[in-house]
Amino acid sequence: MWLNIKSFEEYQNIYRQSEKDRLKFWEHEAGTFYWRKSWDKVHSGGFEKGDIKWFEGGKLNITENALDRHLNTIGHKTAFIFEPNHPDSFRRTITYRQLHEDVCRFANVLESKGIEKGDRVCIYMAMTPELIIAALACARIGAVHSIVFAGFSAQSLAERIQDCDAKMLITNDGLRRGDKHVPLKDISDEALESCPTVKNVIVCQRTNRDIDWKDGRDEWWHNLIRNASKRHTAVEMDAEDPLFILYTSGSTGKPKGVLHTCGGYMVYTSYTFRNVFQVEEEDVYWCTADAGWITGHSYIIYGPLFNGATGIIFEGTPTYPDAGRLWEVVEKYKVTHFYTAPTAIRALMSYDLDYVRKYDLSSLKVLGSVGEPINEEAWHWYNDHVGGGKCPIVDTWWQTETGGIMISPLAGITPTKPGFATLPLPGISPALMDENGKEIEGNGVNGNLCIKHPWPGIARTVWGDHERYLKTYMSAYKGHYFTGDGCRRDAEGYYRITGRVDDVLNVSGHRLGTAEIENAINEHPNIVETAIVGYPHDIKGQGVFAFMICEKDPKDPDAFKKEIHDLVTKIIGPIAKPDKIQIVAGLPKTRSGKIMRRILRKIAADDMDNLGDTSTLLDPSVVDDIVAGKAI
Ligand code: 7RM
């Protein structure tokens, strides 16, 4: 039987049991799935060598667990409701049976194009059912999907395709998000100029705009599926075979291709979805994330499908056509579970309350939050005005690398506190560490958040760079997984994530590396050097502040700022544009040449009173100059 915790006492008991015998706990959970052959070994490897394996020797196909397994019981049930960008556009529902057929059809298409087990396929698409069908079809034939968020630039897309040598790209002619149009095919064409490994491009029609066409390479989705069979025998995978790569920003260099494997990811996303959200038979679950992020992978696609839930695929934005859109959709489909990011809540809080009050939100039972710390004001607004004071809020802490939720309340079960991710899920053992690498015991303490033991959902490597995987996650605290987050454990033992302690920004819930943005800006001919820091931003959580040294003072600051914006948009995407820029004569550097970001962060936050010790700087006077200067 699936573990389905129903009371706080049960949570506490199961947590204790899982600590006593972790392997038994996970083995029990894995036993609830359909395996073609059971595993030889529950778990091996560890953080020391980064050779973590779960359910090795087990044979399965993850789509048989997401789809085939449900056909006889809930084949007629709605798997997805598709809500398009414009409220008047064509909407549709897809049952489990239809989704199964669509996935089989497209799996046949992929195979007919020569895609084989282990090949990488890049997906760069609008948030439509076809994106999900494409991903599941890859999983069905054993190809590794790499979904790239459709807000990334041609250069970012090319970098991701090149890094994993993708053989195929699946995209749309274009997409509409709010009132913006994004020419996905044009962007893809530009990216593919530097991607010789891509032999085929499948284009799914969405906007019907004119696009260029490369005969022999490009083919329409609708033409390819027309004659494809709706039957397909899933390819047998080993539990440890790769399932997908998802690129995420780190504190240095280019984005990392985080790799997840079939068996462990399946067990972990399914278990966490079920117990955190407590979705029941007739419920309608809506996660507003884009499938281009890990939240979309784990809690739009995989977790809900394993559990036979009904989910919403939303193509639009919270403020289009107006700031009532999310609530209109909640009312229309009688959404029971609503999962979003604090940045969306903060953005909507700035509008008139009538946008919320206009709609009947009485169907809601559970609210979720993910991606960044939720500030108390946003928590209360969400609780009072969206949840009507009667819906538990699950503040779910996790990462691309963890595969699924790690620290979170169980909806309606764990007593919550605003701003707290509360308690670890059974099977997860957090540890707070001090600067000397020692674990901080007891309550009422702060430290760097680590995890003590491998869990099935942990990423297995960084694609093509296992050294970087070891260095980033396994080396700061020997024998532990390091999350990069700071954390408080309060007097009651409740966890509150305080934010990143490394050079990673969290802008509107999106992870951005400071180095990535700096490298982009440094491409400008007039820039000598750039230092990026985050600063508190009312809506985005963190804003991007760029300090830069110019060769010549720009004549027209506004035009210069626009040039920087255009450059960052071109190289990374619009989400990374600096909100503020300040031209400086020098940057605060240590004698070894390291930029002291701590000081820049304080200046950017307008917190000049206590800049700390500047005596170790090569030239302390640069700090006074920066404080005296002004941002544009
Ligand atoms: C799911 C996701 C991961 C980083 C993580 C944190 C921050 C995520 C919360 C949170 C406070 C939360 N994956 N973060 N959830 N901080 N409370 N509930 O966002 O890889 O894109 O980002 O996001 O800093 O390390 S992610």
C-alpha cells in the first residue's frame, strides 16, 4: 500500500521509523509501483564518492507507472485540463487514456526519426499539453529529455543543446505569454546554427505565424503524428538509467546539467506529491509553474500522474488579461489545490483586492508555496484572501538537485507557521552546519543546511562533469549533501530557510548565477569588469544589482542601461536583466583579487551603516566612492 500519512502523530511515528531503518522505508515505498523486474539492491553508494544508486537492477518504464497502470481503473479520468494563454482560446481536457495514446503516438514518431534509448532530446516549447506529451514520449522510449524554459535566449538554448549533444529539438512556431509573442522557431533556428548534433526539428503549431523552414531538418508535429500508431511498447529501463537533464544555475561558470534517473525519481516525486498535498480522488490540482523548471517536472508532470491526479496546464500569466486571471481559473475549474511561487503572490498583492474578491474561491482546500522564502506579509495575504483563512499553506522547500520536496508541512496535518517550511519529510535527515564543518545540534540555532543521507530523488551527477557534482554538493561538508541554503531551526525544531549562502540569486523564484550575468555583461565593449549582487526587491524577492567598471563613461546613461539589458536578454534571457546598474571606478577586492560581495550586497541594499571590516581590501577607498555614487 502507498504510504498516505493522515495525522501528525502518524507523521511523527513514521519519521522515527524511517530514521531507524531508511532502506526498509524506501523499499516499502518503491514496492507500490509497477516494476517489470524487482531490484537487486535497494541502495548503494554515498556522498563521499557521489556514486549513489537506488533500486539497482530494477527494470521499469516510468510512463507505465504514470499512464498504463491507470488505464483499467481511471482511464476515463481527466489527467489534464489545458487553460490557454487567452481565456477565449480553445481549451481542452485530456483523459488518462487519451494522454496514453498521444504519448504512444509521439513515442512512435521519435523512434521513426531514429531516436534511441540514451539519446538526448531538447524540448523548447510553450506550456501546452504537447510539451508534456513530448517529455513523456522521450521517457517511454528511454531518450533523455532536456526541457529548456521557453524564456531563455538563443544563446542559452544553444549552450544547453551543445552541452548534452542533443540529437533532436522539439519546439513550437511561437508562443504567446500574456500580450507578448515569443518567436520560438526563429530563436531555435538561430541557436541551431551552432548545434551540429541536432539532425531533426519537430515543430508544433501554436501561433500560425510565418516561420523559416529547413527542408530535410524541420517537420510539423501534426504531420508526423497523423499516421503514427497509438500503440507502443515502452522500452525497458534500469532504475539507474537517465530520465532527464535539467540545467540550473550555480555559483560559478555555466549552468549545470542536473541528471535524474528513472527509479529513484519516480519513487520520490510520487511519495512527496501524495503526502505533501493530500490530493483526493475528485480534486483538481493546479501548479502554476512552467514545465521548464524542476517544479513543473516533478509536480505538474510526474508526481501528479503517478498518483492519478487531475492537473491543470496553464499557458498564461497571473496578470493577463488582468490581475484576476488565476482566481478566474480557480473558480472555473473548482480548483482544490493551488501551488505557486511567492513572487506571483507579491505581484498580485499590489493590485486591488477586488480582483480576488470577484471570484468564488470556496473550492480551495490546500495552498502551496515554492521557489523562495515566503515573507510574512505575502503569507498572510495568501492565507486570508486566497485561502479564506481555511486552507493550510504548504511551504515546500526543495531544489532542482533534490528532485522533490524535502522540508514541508503535510497539508492539514503538520501545524504551520508563516515563513517556515516546518519539518523534514520522513526519509529526509537535515543537518545544520557551522563554519568549521561541524554539525550544530539542538534547537534555536542557525547554520548551513545539509542533508545527512542519500534519498532516492537526489540528482546522480552533473551531465559530463562528475567532478563539478562532487565539488558543488559533496565537498563542503564531508559525508553530507550541501544545499547552498542558510537555515534556522527554531526553539520548536521547525525549519526556516533563510536564502542562499553562495553566489546564486533567486529572482522571482528563478535561480541565476552571479557569474553567469557578469560574463554576459562583460561581453559589452565598454565594460572592463562587472560584479553582480542581489538586493531585496518587493516583488521579485531579489533584484539584480550590477556594479560595473566602464572603459569610458557612457554619454547617455539610459541608452547605456538599455544596451546592457538587451545584451543580457540576448545572452541569457529577460529574467536576468539587472534592475539597477551603477558605474564605479573600482570594485572592492581582497589582496588575492576576490571581489568582496558582502560589501556590495550591503551597498545595494542601502544598508551603509555597517559595512564591516574593509581593512583587508586592496584599496579600501573604493568603498567610499561606491557609497557616494548612484545607481541608474
Ligand atoms: C524548487 C526550486 C532552489 C532554491 C533553494 C532555495 C530556494 C526553494 C524554497 C526556497 C525558501 C522555500 N528549485 N527555495 N523553495 N527557499 N523556502 N520553500 O525552486 O533549484 O530552482 O531553486 O530555491 O534557495 O536552494 S530551484
